[in-house]
Amino acid sequence: MTQFSLPPLAYDFEELEPVISKEILEIHYSKHHAGYVQKLNEAVEKLENVKGHASEMVALLPQILFHGGGHINHTLFWENLIGEQNGGGELKEGPLKDAIEKEFTSFSHFVELFTAKAAVVQGSGWAFLVYDKELKRLEIITTQNHELVSSKKASYIPLLCIDVWEHAYYLQYKNDRLSFLKNIWKIINFGCVQTRLAQEQ
């Protein structure tokens, strides 16, 4: 049986400060993400044990979708981050910058639109920059809870995501989600986003 595991971070807990404090990152990664992985493994194990019983299998699907989505989205989120001292927030010349300017007219306008959409997610959820493989264009979308982008459209490929669940920022920013969203652009790993885009074009 496949066991899912918590992926290692590419940076220390202190590296994302002052945008994301060591305390928030440590709790978010070691408690919240680790919890999704644990619950996902438990649900998959239960699924193996009820094979052949359709009603019991179907009853487990919401748990697998929720915790599996939490694991997948968080894994992408951690990869999207890097400390300012290591290049965070730097969008270099290249295909990603060209695609953003083509779709959103400018990088600053893209950041403004993304931040605005993420700020108004009701309750808990995520904001994504996706590449639509069918239409060959970038798009900004939001999801609720731990919904995957593919549930919106099968041709969506996630390139960049920002977690807007309260546990991502509350200990540091309280209920000021907008300040968190404005600051997080300083630690976005655009090199990682560029690599994902290149793999899909």
C-alpha cells in the first residue's frame, strides 16, 4: 500500500522571515500539513480494507479528497516560496514574464489582480495561477478548502498557489489577510513557477 509522506522543505524555518515567521511556518508545516498527510494515509488504509464494498468506499472519498488536496496544495505552496536573500520575489526576463505581461498587461497588474482575488476568498481556500493547456493561456482562479484546480477544469495546471486559510497567517497578521497577501510576493520563487510553465508549454 502506498504511504504518502511529508516532503522536506528546501529551506530552514527562519528563511522566510519577516514575511512568514518561524513560528507560523513550523506550525503550518509540522502540524497542519503533517496532519493532512497522516489523515490521508489513514483514509487510504481504510479504503484498502473495504474493497468490494461500494458504499463504504464511497463514504471514504470526501476524506481522501480533503486531506489529499491539503497534501497536494501544501506541497506546491512550499515549493513556491524562497527567502528574499535567495531571490524571493524576483521575476526575471523569460517566458513566464512574457506570458504574464501578455495575459495581464504587466507584472504589477498581475500581482494586483491575484491579490484582490485571494483577499476575497470566503472562509478557507487557495488562490492559483494556472496554465490552461487547452487554451494555452494563464489564468487566476480560487478554490475552496483544499479543492484541486483540476476540479475546476481538467486542462488547468497549477503553477503558483497561495494559501489563504487562516492558519497560514493568523498568528502573525491576525485577521489582516490583505497585508499577508501583499507581503508574500517578496518570497515567491518565480524560478520554480517558470520551471513548471516550461514543462507544460
